[in-house]
Amino acid sequence: MTTHAPDLAFDPRPAMQRVLLACLPGLLALFWLNGWGVLLQLLLSSATVLTCETLVRRLRQQSAPPPDQSLFATPFLAEGSGLVSAVLLGLALPAYAPWWLTVSAAAFASLFGKALFGGFGRNPLNPTMLGYAFALLAFPAHTVHWPAPRGDYALLGAVQQVFGFGSGLIDGWSQATALDSLKHNDRLTIDELFTRHPAFGSVGGRGVEWVGLAFLAGGLFLLQQRVIRWHAPLGMLGALFVISLLCWNGSGSDSNGSPLLHLFSGATMLGAFFIVTEPVSGADSARARLYFGIGVGLLTYLIRTWGGYPDGLAFAVLLMNLGVPSLERLATWRAAEAKA
């Protein structure tokens, strides 16, 4: 597998700053939906990743970058890619996951997702999704506890829950997500799920619809700023829409869900604009980026519908990361064929 060597003439800091700014609407929407646990996850994830990066630099006897080459002129943040990965991981994990799960996932993302391959610009797999997949596989029982939307989440209660001071709180706070409820539904029609189940909103997950719109707004900002390109997001969202439309079998109890349900539930919008657009582990050429997004969209739907996990985004991204060299060859062949 080939990896992308960093371009030393390229300054990634402006792009990292814009990505962090674009995350802000989604962060605020998640805070409105899930409360203080969101911020605690961000702090834990960020502190862990940045600490790991500092320790790795010391083990390699590398000095921290000077302030004029660091994000926000802070050497501890380096070029900013670690902080961006940490923020995205903190947003993706359940808001009231135990602290040790977040720390473990963030450390795994940093050490095995980046440091193992030489650091910034060399990772063949998406670090954020690698850390998230590690949490899913290593601690499956703790990654299914998602908070009920708009619950009474005071700061003290959030601290107690995340750091293990309040046993039993999770029984009152957690509920199955819309995708999880759809996956295990065997008796209610789709209309009944939307009417009776508290996890369902108007077209997707209750409250998650607004979170998705917030990440969509952030993604459009990144497109307008030319931080990301449109190929991978359009490929992912288009493929997810088309396959969910083709496999939509009505509103019966065995329904796989409508296209809008899949677009506005789970981590779809976060994935489309902030995950599949990660430049190092993704494809280089425009055509290959489009193929990459299409593959992620198709695999996400297949895992959601027939796999063992309610939301298959992490595994879909990692599988497509492995296929990037083949996608590049396919894109080159298709381009040459079109010119012939």
C-alpha cells in the first residue's frame, strides 16, 4: 500500500483552522442535543492525542515546531492535524462514554493511526475512524449507550457519568438510536416508529436531523473555502441515497428505511464532509475521490442494513482506505480510455 508523503512546501495550518471552524455548528448542535458530555469527550480526546504526539516526538528526539509553524502559534498543537482528528473523534463517540474508552480510542488513533507510519502526511488509514473502530470492537457494550435527545444533562451529572462517579445514571439517560431501533425492529411499521419511538424525529433521528444540517452547513463552508473538494462527499451521499432508494421496501416492519432516514441519521453528514475528505488516507485524483465516496456510501448502507453494526461508516471508510491504490489505478485507466 502506498502512502502520501507530506509536501514540505504546503502549510496545512490554514486548512486545519477552517476545519475546526466548520466543526463549530455541529459541535453546538450536539451540545444542544446531548449536553456537557460532548465537551468532556472533546477535552479527553484532544488532551490524549496531543499528549501522545508530544511523547512520540520526545521518543524520536524531535523538537516541537516553532510557534510560526504551529497551529495558533502553539507548538504543543504542532501543525494541527492531531487536534482535528481528536475533535472529530470526540464528536463521533457517545457523549457520555466512560473516560477510559475515549482515552483508549484517542491513543489508538494517534499511535496506530499516525505515529506508527511516521506521523503527519503518512497515515494510510483515517486516524479518526481507526480510533472509533477500535472502540467499537474492543468495548462494544459501551459504544451503544447514546443519550436520549434533549435530556436533563447538568454539568455535575455529566462529570459523574463520564468519570464513573454516578452508577446507574446511564439507565435513565440512554436509549437506542434511530438506526439501532430500525435494525432491530420486527413488529412496528416505519410510521409507527416515527410516531411512538422517541429516537425518531421528522425524517431521521430526533435531533440528529439538526446535527446533520449543522455539519452540512460546515461542509458547505469548507467547499466554499476550497479546503475540500466535492467529489468524495457527493459520491458518498449520492451512493447512499441511490442504494437506500433502490432497497427501500415501503413502511412495513421489515423496511430498511427511506433515503432521508439514512441521510439524516447516524454520522452521515459528519462522515461526508469531515471524514471521507481526509486528504492523506483518501484518494488523490478527482475521479478516484469520487469512487472512494461511492464505495463508502455503498458499504455504509450494506453494514447498516445487513451487518452487525447500526452505523457502518467507520468500517466503510477503513475498507475504502485499503482500496485507494486500486481506485487510483482504476481512475487512471478510465481517464486513458476516455481519451482514446
